[in-house]
Amino acid sequence: MICLFEDRLVEDLYPLTETRFAADLLIGGMTMRERVTAMVASEPVLLHGRGYLWSVYPDQFLPAQPTEPVLFLNARGRFQPSFFQSLSKETGWILRDGQNVVAARLAPEEVASLDLTQDYISFGNNLKAFNLKTTTWKFYRYLWEMIVDNGDAIYDDSKLIGEGTKRLLPDGVYRCGDHDLIADDNVTLQPGVVLDCTDGPVILGANITVMANSVIQGPCMVGANSTVKIGAKIYHGTTIGPWCKVGGEVENSIIIGCSNKQHDGFLGHSYLGAWVNLGADTNTSDLKNTYGQIRVNLSGREVDTDQMFIGSLIGDHSKTGINTMLNTGSVIGVFANIFGSGFSPKNIPSFSWCDGSTITPYRLDKALELAKRVMVRRKIVFSEADQGVLKYLYRCVHPESNV
């Protein structure tokens, strides 16, 4: 039995971890949980994390009194297959990477001694400790680290997803380069499509449509049921999750799923949550005019990214109007509605309307009404549990409210 657990540093993966456990963050060709499941297919993968999210993950939690040993894995880690081969089958140990708990394997009675009612597990000091530094895992503290690493993650995940396809491409569709093209049989490729596998693999999931004259440059992954619009330019290091519609120009970005960037405009070095809609000609700046390193504001704390290229980090259900300009290193919470002329502020809180430089609260009832309207279009139920999480987050942002 495996348990993906959260630690306090998941708060630095804001705003994407506002509405999901870190185990469901997407990087490369799959989420953290999907990757572990693919590597250890014979064992159930359960979760532990922040209590306000428990209701949206029913029956997926570690039992307080398991009947078999449990391998705990930090949900912020991207693990390699060789990592699991190197672990001891004995119980009663903990593995650390500096201050990070990487893994621990505990017997049922040792698990029973933990307080699993808390958001974060305290493993105590009575376990045999290891402190190793290897290349078999990689931790992510900030979202931009995942953006930077996404191309390598796509390459690694392509080996887990499957062999390169040998299928014949339709007339007028062109492939170049020697890296794998992994394409489901139900992929529709229209005339003029170029699949450039020169610098990395291209992975195309089930029921995808890539419309005419689009270019996809590997390493790149497009998730199931997504549509790449006519003439799109999808550059290296990009992951598009399931049920997305994407057009225009996208470079080295991650879109977690069920989001739309249908129109012209540039999305670069960015991470988008679910149910995001970017209006026509929305553009993200991902490079300062000074070519300097980019600083990002996370919950009132300025963080130096050590990166020259960082675009926008956008939480679930946020929307932009047409011709919106997002500044370098922008952080936008959940349910933000952004419009108006000029560059928007770099830090826009959750549940906000932003008209240029003016930010006002977004009424919760209107936000929930919109979410229900949008989700039903994908035949997804906006559950009571989903609403409960959003009400909790709303109270955190607007404590004066009575919701």
C-alpha cells in the first residue's frame, strides 16, 4: 500500500494547490499520482493531505489502522522507476533529502500511532533515518520549477506511456525528427499538421483533434479529448491536459485540463489550472525588458525565481477578457475575472474582479453559479463537496463575509 502525503511546502505551490492535492498536479505526461501508479501498478495508491479538501477525495484516504505495511511518498516528488527498486522492504525507516521527508515505510502498528487527523503527518524521531541525495527523485517547491522541468518530464514519461507508434500518417501530415511519436489510434490529424520530434517526443492522447496547419514541437504532450485549433503553434516543453481547446502560440507551459486558450495570443512559461478561459488575444509576458531574473509574489512574500522566463500562474476557474495583458511573473488566484486596458496587476487574489488596476471582491453566489454553468458543458457535476471547498477558500480571502 502506498500513501502520497503532503507537507507544509505545498502552500508554495499556490494557486494550483488551492483546489487539489499536490498528488494531482500535472507535469510531463501525467500527474504525480498517475506516475506512481504507473510505476507500482500492483499496489493501491492512497492520499493524505489538507483537511478542507478531504470531501472531494472520498474513499481515497489512508485508513487509520491499515492491515499491511504502508510506503509513504512525498506528493511533491517526481520519482524514477529505479527509486522503487532501491527501497528496503523492511519497515520502520524514514528517508530524508535535507529537510524534506522523501519516503517512509511503516508497519501497520506504526501507522496506527500517527495522528492522521492533522493536515500534515508528523513521523516522529523513532524511525531509522536515512539521508540520501540521488537522481532517482526530484522535488518541486514552486510551480515555476515544474515549468522549467516539464520538457525533461515529458521525455521520461514517454517511456512509461508506451512505445512510439508506427502508424501511417494521413496524407498532408508531416513528421520530422527521430524521437518517439506516441499517438492513440483515435487521434484526428488534419492536413498541414507538422509533428516535430526533433528535440523530443510528441505524445497525443485519445480522441484528440489537431486541426489544419498546426505545428507541435516536442517534447510535448496533448491530453485526451483536447483540440488543437487551426494554425496553432505549440512549442517544446508544453503539456496540455485533457478536455482543453488550445490555439495561438504556446511555449513551455502546463495546462492542467478542462481549460480554453482557443484564440490567438501568446502563453509562455506559464501554469494554468482547470476551468480557466483566456479571452481572445490574451498575452502573457514571460521576459522582462531588462532580461533580469523574475520575482514572484506568493501570499505577500516576494520570491526570487532565479529564472529569466516566467509567465503567469493561474488558479482554477479564472478568466480573462479580450486583449488582456498579463505581466511577467503574474500570480492569479482561483475565480479571478480579469479585463480592462493596460497591464493587469502582478498579484490578483482569489475571488476578485480586476478592471485594470482596480480590484473588487467577486460575489460567491455569482462565482458558484458560473462554475456550475461551465462544468455542465463538459457533463461534469458541480458537487456539494466542490462548493464546500470554494466556500472555505472564499472565507479565507474574505473573512468578513458570512458564507
